[in-house]
Amino acid sequence: MQSSNDKQHAVELLNRLDAGQLAAVVHLLEVMSDPVARAAASAPLDDEPVTDEDRRRFRQGQDWFQKRGGRGVSMDDVLAGFGLKTKDFNL
């Protein structure tokens, strides 16, 4: 457990920072305390080679979006495909 001296020292240091520095520290603390961000940061790099099939499918996806003016499929349309509506969920 952190000692109260460490916390007090941290508060004293925070009080010395300007607004921009404080915002950066707050962001760092948010990332450090977020378990998902920590897991993503410590995950191994994806070193799987990109295949010709990967490239082909990527180009297909780009073409698909271009034909639709850069727009994807709305969530309402996706849900409708399953017979659902947004109101069916507690969002």
C-alpha cells in the first residue's frame, strides 16, 4: 500500500505543474489505472506476416467504402438484420 507521505509528495508535485503539464499527468494516470489500456500496452506485438490474401481483402474493403461514399453500415441496419432495435438494449 502507498504511504501517505508518497501521496502527499505527489500532491505537492502536482501543485507545481502548469495546466498543460497537469493535463498530461492526468492522462498518464488514467492510462496507468485502466486495466484494458495496461493489457493493450503490455500485449506482444503482432508479428504475423501480411499475406497477399490480407492485402486483397483490405483493397476489397477500401473499394466497398469508396462505392458507398465512405459510409459504413449503421448500427440500426446491423441490428435490424438480427430482428433487433437499439431500444432492445440498455445503452
